Amino acid sequence: ELRNTIVGTVLRKAEELAILNAELIRSNKELEAFSYSVSHDLRAPLRHIAGYAALLIEGGAGKLTDKDVRYVNTIIESSDYAGRLVDKLLGFSRLGRAELQRARVDMNILLRETQHDLMQDAPGRNITWKIGALPTVVVDLMMLRMAVRDLLSNAIKYTRQKDEAIIEVGVQEHETEYVFFVKDNGVGFDMAYVDKLFGVFQRLHRWEDYEGTGIGLANVRRVIERHGGRTWATGIEDQGATFYFTLPKPRAD
């Protein structure tokens, strides 16, 4: 009787899990269809808005006032921003569904490559980099590269007003994990709003002062959580900020 009861319970739970799995597959397919629809249906009108606005400036040369030109340029810039926002949102949604392709990654090489790429877009900036010796981790290279790029890009962006920007990257080793940090001497932030930092569309500074979509740190958190890690930050207004993320140590096997 006990055996029959246990077998019945196991079979019932297995059936429930099968139903949940089928529902999850269906939901993922609906989400993929929605993402495609958003990508296709929103990009076309945004391109039309920007294109016709550009034609208006070109065709109205000499006829439009300075104020008119400023208005049309604002339309073009806003359309471009909306297009980037759509791309970021689609990327954010894919991060939660993509399968991890784990491999051994030397963080020293990853940091140097990312730093070199970002500095191509910051000509003339006086930036002092302090990068410590970093370990090798087992991660999805493409995902982690995105997260690291977002963190370093933020450090470069938010130190823009400093005569000398100082960006430090290092790691603290613990028993089961590595704690990485990216520290800068930029504008920082008020710790009263720290809980908003890693949310989608959450911005602590004006878009007019610091461009961006408000999705970068949300991407960072999602990537790190997919790897079983954590993210957090500390900061002081006008004195800088430090962003932390953890990654599990590679197992011996």
C-alpha cells in the first residue's frame, strides 16, 4: 500500500511537471513571436520617421528657420534612440532564454580586448587604468563580454567630466567564488537610489547629460545571474562608484 501510494504520488508529480514544461515551451514560443513582431513592426516606422525628417531638412534648405531645423533634428535623434532601445530590449529578452555556451575564459585577455575597443570611441580622454591580475573563469564568453563592456563603458561615460579619469578593475578571491569590481572616480550616485540601478529603464542621471538606454546594468545583472552570480554597487555623489559582480570558481572536474 505504501509503495502504491509513493508510485502514485511520483507519477502525479511527473504529470504536473510535464504540463508545466509544455506550458513553458508554449510561453517561450509566444515570447519569440512577440519579439519578432516588435523588431519588425517597430523598426520600419521608426526608419520612416527618421528618413522623412532628413528629407524635410534637405528639401527645406534655406526655407526652414533655425528653430524648425532644431525640431526636425530632435525628431531624428529621438527616432534613432527609439530604434536602439528596441534593439536593447530584444537583446535583454534573449538573454533570459539563450543557452549558456560555457568555456574557460581568461579575464585578463577579455578585459584588455574590451578596454582597447572602448578607447577607440574615447579619443583625447585622459584615462588612467588600474587593472589587477585576474583569474580564468568558466563562462559564456559572448554574454560575459557584453556585461564587462557595459560596466567599462559606464565607467568611461560617467568620468567624462574629470580631468583625469581613474578606472580600476580587480578581483577578490573567496572560497567558492570570485568577486570582481569596476571602480571609477566619476559622478557616482546617491545610495538612497541604489535599488534602482540594475532595473530596466532606471536612470539616475539625465539623458541629456549622459546618453544611454537604461538597460545596460539590467543586462549585466541578468548575465551574472544566469551564471549563478550576484551584482551590487556602492557610490558617493561626485566621488565615484564601484560595481561588483561574482562568478563561481571553476570546479576541479
